[in-house]
Amino acid sequence: MKLITFGDSWVWGVGAGWKKDQTKEEYSSVAWSPESEQQSFRSLLSKKFNLENVNHSRPGSSNQSQVRRASEYFIRDREDQKDIFVIWGLTSVYRFEVFDADTKGFETQFIPGRTKFSEMFATNFFDEGNETSNLYYQIKLFNAYFNQLGIKNYWFNVFNEHKFPKKVGNLLFNGTSLLSMLTNDNKPNDNYHKSNWLFEKELNTDRKIKKAREKSLVNPYSSHPTDKSHQRIAEMFEQEIDFTTGDRK
């Protein structure tokens, strides 16, 4: 059976190879290494249940990027769609994807703006509520598509509890984010986490990621989950899904 995964850096496993007392330079050399990826919760679950993990998560990616990758995989490429199930991590709506005409590739843009283009986009074309609503309808569309094909699929929030127009029945953990569960903090967050926790402003205003850093649930350099946190996340998923069948418990 195949486990198909979508999401951002938390799903990919960035930083899971971090070791205590590493310097920033030492951490940078392992942050995106095969060692880190193999310690991700998806890899741990795949090994434990003898699953082939077809991974489409990418570090720093947006929800738009995941929708594109899913469309390419399931519709354009029409890969084998038998004996598979899907888990899909929902990331910040303050990321968006654009096509670069020069490189002929896609790239992620972040809000708050890091480039003049993203600043212009944020000022003139972005609204959090609208993006969240769009994400909800994309979820509903893929739910209908997967249901038609008989594919079991599940969504989960990575570090935000998204406020969708209506309930999503196959949203795991009752919509509670991985970050909230790791920190055992289910109170509403002070603010919607936007792009990344490398900015001091977000580190100082995000209660939950500060708590995660203080408890060493995430590394001190990029605030990605440690190997022990990925083990805990894997256990969380086992409580929700029977990974031998792909059925929800």
C-alpha cells in the first residue's frame, strides 16, 4: 500500500536531524539532509507499517503548491491510484506560489513581503479570509474527487487552526494543529502564523512556538520539530488512522 503525503517543511521533516548543542552552521548542514527526512513522522509511519511513501511535501511550500502537485500527480500524470491513501497538511495562507517566466519554474512568495512583488501582492491582492475560504473549497473539491475514485484521504492543520466556512469531516484531530498538540496548548492562538518563525517579530508574538522552543520541541534555529517531536506526531496519527488499511479509527 502507498501513503501519499502533501504538506510543507513539517511534513517533509526539515530539521529532524538536529542534535542538541549543534552550532547553527552544523545544523544547516543536516537540516535538509536524508537523515532528517528519514526521521520525519511520515517516514517513521511508512517504515513501521511497510508502506511506500510517495511524498509531495516541500519545505516552505504553500497550499497552492500542494494543490498543483496533487493535480499533476492524480490528473496529469495519472499515477497508479490503487491501494493508496492520502494525508495532506494545510499550511499558512500567507504563502502563495507564482510561475517564474525566466526559470520556467514555480517559486513560493511570502507575506509579510520579502520582495517588492510580494509587498505589492500583499497590499493589493491578498485577504486572509478570502484565502481561507478558497482553501476550504479546494478541500471540498478534492474530497469529491477522491471519493469518486474510492481513495481515502485526510487533512490536518500544521500550525494554524483554520476557520473554515463549514466543518470538514475528514479533518484530523478535530482541526487542532500539530503545533497545538505538541505544546498541549489548545487555547486560540494570539495571531495567525504567517510565513516563518525566523523573524523576531513573529517569535515574540507567537505564544505556541515560543513554548515549543522553550520545551525543545522544535530546534532553536528554524523552529522545526525535533526527531522526538516527529515520533510524538507519528503516535498522534496512529490514534486517528489505521495505517494497515488506511481507514479512520
